[in-house]
Amino acid sequence: MQIDDQRDHGKPFVIPDLWEKSCFSLSEQGITGFRLEDLDAPLEDLESRWKRVDHLDSPLLNLDYGGFQLDDIEFNPFDSSHHEPLPETAGTTSSTPSLSEVETNQDDESGEDIWTSPDVLLSQKLPPNPGTWESFYDDKFQPTRSYYISEGGPGVVDSILALHIAEREPANPEHPPAHISKSDPLLTGLFHLMIGRESEIFGYDDEHQTYHSRYGNVRMSGYCPETFQSLTSRIIKYANCLKGLRDFASNVYASRRSSRSLIAIIDQVSGVLLNLEVRMHQSFQNIHSVLQLQALIQKPEMLLSFFTDLIAQIKHMKRDEEIFSTIYRLAQDSDHSAWIRPQLLSTLHHAMTPWLSTLASWLGLRSNKEIPQSNENPAFAHKALLNVKDDRGNETTEDELEFDSGSLPAFATIAEGETMFEVGQGLRLLQAHMPEHPCSPKGSRVFGAPALQMQFSWQDIERIERQAKTYEADVLAAIKAFDSGESVAKRASEPDEGSTVALEATPAFGEAAETYLTTSISQIENALPALPADNYDDFAFLGSSQSGNPSNTDSEDAALFNPPISLIPSLSFNPIIFAQARLINQSTLRLVFKDHSLRSHFSLQHRYQLLGDGVFASRLSHALFDADIPSAERKKGSPRVGISGLRLGSRETWPPASSELRLALMGILSDSYRSTNPSHAQRQADLPGGLSFAIRAMSETELQKCINPNSISALDFLRLQYKPPPPLDVIISPTSLEKYDTIFRLLLRSNRMLYAVNHFSRSLHITDLRAQRFKIEAYHFVFCICNYFFEKVTSVWNAFSRRLDVVERRIERYEIGEHDRLKGVREMHDAMLDEMMFALLLRKRHEMVMGLLEEIFGLVLVFATRERSSERVNISASEEYASFRKKIKVFVSVCRGLSERKLGSVGGEVEGGGVDMLLLRLEMSGYYSKGGG
């Protein structure tokens, strides 16, 4: 569109007419536009039940000012369009000025007319209408009316809405029109609804469990019903969430079955709601519009929605670990806003506090006088009932703590859980056997341990690491002083955590009582220690709600450099836990190695259970198998004198009686032990661990095998009884004792076979060639097998002893390795026994091989029995020899198959490493595989 502009634009230095109207302005004869007075609809009556008296619209009361009377004023005296003076009332004199004259009096020095009505004076304090430049230059200027409905005030909007509704919807008595109210009462009612309170406008329906409007369809003046109803519904939903949280908190507090973590969460949520209400009270003073009210509720609404969803997830959980594990997984979600994240971390911190307190007591990081009861232990250390068999086969039930990996929190790995479990067990071991130790709860402490708390910044994590190192160094110095016999005194300037100033319960009299009172007064007058401040403000987001900023930029930038949530628990707890683990492991290892001589008990097992003592093995063999010593069997008319034996293989009655067994084996163990430990005879009569011979509990099938004295199982009823004394039973477990017993039975069989083949008759009267071959091959086979067994036992035990030497050297230097702990020594011991059983073909996978070997040994024993009973006659051993060679061929082929498969063993040695050596000993030239003989 081309505009006719007559101005000359070619003279840039000519000053234009600054007061010239714009060419875009509307002329007086131009478009008039929309005018509010053109509305045919009357303005809606805005008076509701909350009526407010307008002093300018109501008549003034007759006021008596010393004989002066003012008539009723039916107009606004401050209307600029009204200039008529008030009529004179009766009783007034001509000298009395009119109200208009008093109003326009400019000579009054005070600037205020004492005759003016108080209501008029009040109205004068209202802010004047804003002036314009047009009215400044022209007093008679009449401003044009606005062409926008929104500038006409809420009354215009209400009138238009009423006209629109009347045209669109006919009158329906069942659906009355909406009640229109002014903004002040409705804003107040909505605010009370936001803080969960009932008001005259809004109430709570117990039947439907929701807030509602007491007056049905009501809306605020100047807003359409849909807009106001949307805001009201939103605030009602917010109020329902608020009441739901409060009701749930009351139920949690009232219930005795509520978990501690849930109570801690509800306590934190209650504090949040209380502070939220306080902040809303402060912010509502500046609320003057619906938009401001909506901005105020925006972030609290999201916060309550978050807490409501969280409570819905955890309210049915019973265990503390489940509750804060759920919150921990929720905290790892990156979708949370920067101002919700602190609330989530605060909730996680509060939920973990009871569990961390229990964990600190379990680990010995709190100055408890006693170890907590088993029902106060963490869930991963639960009590289990174990059935234990004694030597006679009787079962007893014992309580024992077991590690339950399923009860660990989500942030803890199984390795970390095992470490915490071992620390607690070691602590109780020290408490039971060395209560005055610095690490023991009853022992004296040098320095308090850092508290177990979640740390969310790198600075706090580094501080925790420094505190853990300082604590470990101080306690280690106290342990060295304790081991050297020095007393470790607790520093008076560093009271224990949670301790208070101790005062005497019963003060003395006289000067002592006066001193006591003076000390008490000085302690009472001391300032209380400052409460720990939170690392973040729980309601920092409320401060920015008015400005419109969704979050604090500084906090967002700082959160970018904080450690991730997945690493926070490990970084916060592991420095303290592993420092305590090193201290406890060092102390418990010294307890079992130094104070209770663990190595001597290991040596006891090797000497007797594994037949590592040559004197004991020789005396036991003679007592069991030697046919030249007198029998211990009771016979009529022949008293038992001197040394006697069982003479297995040379008697017909078997098994021996218990008295005969005790008589034959009497003194073998004690004489062998005291020959190497002469000081033991002076200290005590019993051997360590009650070591003695006993009868093994056997089934009926096993007992039937023991009845035949010529069978390989004839001595299976004999065993060595040993019970490790506390605290060595933590390392030498019942399972390991069962393995010792299995190996002892095999080695006892091996000794019997060696004795049998070594006593083959050398008589030259035997002319049967096959019998001679049987004796030679049986001797070679038995010697190779038994020699392999004893060498394997010795080599595996020597390797185990060297590892124990390394551990002892570190203990002497107060060093601690990664696996230097009670469980590590126990695992090392169990691994040694597993490797030994693997080499001796005693594992489950070797059952067929061992069964074949027992059959071969049985043939050799039958041949030996026949050979002894008929030394001077030729023995026809064709059938026995043929069966013997056949079984040996099968045994060699099976061993060769095991050697080729190279199956791995527990100790790291492949199966072929042992079986290959056995094959070389049995047939280096391939005698049986080639079908020789």
C-alpha cells in the first residue's frame, strides 16, 4: 500500500514537526472501532455472599460537629465531572463555608480539612489516575476509550461470557449458572487448599476421599469457567496428594511393624511438607493474581507428585534393604530435574541412615560397650540352624551366622558384602577371646572412626579417605602397643561418638561436693556443639519460583562434576570399611597364629591324620598287622601281658571288641606326640583337640564290609577323633575334618597293602610260576600306588606350609595382604585338602577308578591270605592272576584316559600331572598295554 506523504525527504538538515500526528493515526471522522458503551448486555452483578460495603456508594451517617449537620451525600464528591456545591442544611450560617469551598481551599497550611468526612479522607489516599501528555497540554482533552476487552476490567469479561453462555446454552434448572466471586476470597480459599486446609469455600469429602467446592460451580470474576476449573482441579489434585502423604505418615508412625527406613523417609517427607507450608505462607503475601498462584504451585506440585510415586513403590516393602535399594535405582535415572535430584538424594540419605547405623555397629565403628544382639545385625548376616554330628553320630543343632548375598543392598557387590560379613565375624572373635584388644568394642580406643555417611562431592570423598587413613594408622599403633604389653589409654579430649560428659552419680560431701557443683555448672554453661549442616538446601527451588528460573545454574554446573550415583556408595563407604577390614584381619590372624598356635594344630593333622609321622605310622602298622606280637583278644586262662596287637590277617574273629581295640592302640598317640613335645606332658594329659582313636559311625552296608578280616574295608571303622578348639574351628571346619578322615582311611588301607606285600613268603618250595609272577607284579603295583599316594600327600602339604610361612612373615611385620584374612587361610586349607583328594583319586569323578583299585587290592589280600596259610604247598593262582592282570590293564587304560583329558584340579595342577607320573611308575615299558606275560 502506497501512503501519500507530502514531506520532502531530500533535506536531511530540516527539523520536522515533532508534534505532527502519525499518518497511521485514526482521524476523528475515521474508523470508530468497538466501544464498550455499544454493549447491549447489562453488566453482571458481581455481588456474592461475600459482600463488601462501598463507602462511596452508600449514604453517610449524619455527623454532629458542634451544631453542624451534613445531609446524606448521594454522589461522589471526588468525581472530577461534578462541580455543583452541596446544598445548605438547616441551622447553618452564611459564614460557614460549603464542603466544596473547603475542598478547594488552597490557603490551608495543614493541607487537610478537619471538616472532611473520614471516609472521604480515606478515599483521598487512593493513587490518582495516571496522567497523559494530552491532558497536560489540554485540560478539556477527553481520551478515547480502549478498543480491547481485556482493558475493560473483569466486569466486561463477565458480561460477554454471560451473553455468550446465554446464546449457546438455554436455561437449565438442573445446571445453574456459575457463581461469580471476586478474586480475594477465592485466592485465599485456593491458598488454604494448597496447604491442605479446609476453608469456607473448599472442604474435604471423606466418602470420596477428595477435596471439593462447597458451592458447586463457582468461578473467579474475569476468568472463563474452563480456565478457573482447570486451575481448581489442579490445586485439588495437589491437596489430595498432600493429605495422602500426611495420612500415610500418621499410619507409619502408629504402626509397630513399620521398617526403620520407611520411618526415616516419612520423617524426612514430613519435614519437607512443613517447610513447604512455611515457604508458601511467605510467598503468598506477594500473590495478587491467578498466574502468580499457578507459578507458586508448579514446583511443589512436582515435588509432591514425586514423593507420592515413591511412597507408592515402597509402602508395601518390609526390609530396609529393599526400600533404599529402590530409591538408589531411582536415583540413577538421569531424567530427574536438577532441583528434584537433591530431594531424591536427601531421601536416599535418610533411608540409609538406620541401616548404616546397624552396619557401623556390626563393623565395630561405633563405641559400643557390647556387641549388638543377633536380631540387630544386618540382614546379610542372618542366623541359621545347623545340624552337626558328633563322633557317635548324634545330631545337635547349633546357631551360626551365615552370609546371605540376597539380602545385600543394590549398590553392594558380593565381594564387598563378604568383606563386611568377615569383619563382623572377626570382631566377635576378638570380643570372645581378646576383649581388651583395641579393635574390640570393650577395648580402649585411640581415635574415633569416621561415620558411615553418603558423600556426594569429590571434596567430601577425599576427606573421608584421609580420615580413614588416619584412623587406620592410629589403631594400628594401638595394636602394636597392645601386643607389646603397653597400656593404651583413651584420649580424654576425643570423646566417643554420641557420648555425653560423664558426671559422678553420687557426689561427695564437703570440698569435694563444692568442686563437683563448680564443675557441673561450668559444663552446663558450655555452648552446645553445632548441629551438622546439610550439604544442600532442601527448598532452594522455592526461592526461584517467583523469578521463573527452573533451577539454580550454579547447582547444575556443580552437579556436572560430582561423582555418578552408581559410584557414590563405594567411594563413600569402602575407604572406611576396608580400613577396618585390614585392622580386624591383622588382629584375628595374630590371634589364631600367635595366641592359639594354628600351625601346631595343622602339624597335628599332618602327623597323624595324614600319617606324616614315621614313628606313629610304624607303631600303628605293627599294632594292627604284625602277627608276631601277642594278640589283645581276651582268652580264658591266658592273661594279657605286655604289648599286644590286633593281628589283622592272622585271626578269624573280626571286628575286635572295643576293649581290645583300646588295649592295642593304647599309648601310640600320646607317646608319639610327647616324644616330640616333652613339655606337653607336664602341662596337660590330653592331646590338643582331644586327639584320640575312635570308631566311625557307619551304615549297615558299611558294617557288613568290615566283618571280613581279609577285605580291604576291614579297618574302615577306625578313625582319629579331633575337635579344633575355638577360635581355630573357624579355620578347621567340620568339612575339612571329613576330608582328613577320608584321606586317613585311604592311607591306612595303603599301609595295610604295603605290609601285606612286604610279608610275602620267600619260600622256594612254591614252584608255580604264575604264583611267583602274581607276587612280583602285586608287589610292584602296590608299591607304586602307595608310594605315589604318600609322595602326593607330602608334596601338597609342603606347598601349603610354604604359603603359611609367607602369611606368618607378613603378620610379624604387621603387614596385610589382599587375601590375608581368616577366610583366606580357611580357603587355602580347604584348597589344599581338595588338591590332595584330587591327587589321591578320592573325588566324586574318580569313584569308578577307586572302585577298580579296591578290587585289585582285594585280590592281592586274598592271595596273601592263601599264601600264608599254605606256605609249603604249591598254590594254584591261575584264576586270581588272570583276574589281577585284567583289572590292572583296565586300571592303566583308565588312568591313561584321565591323563589325556587333562582335567583341571582345584589347586591349579592338571589331573594328568599326577596320573602321568603314576603311569610311568606302573609300566614304563608298556608291559600291560602290550599284553605282556
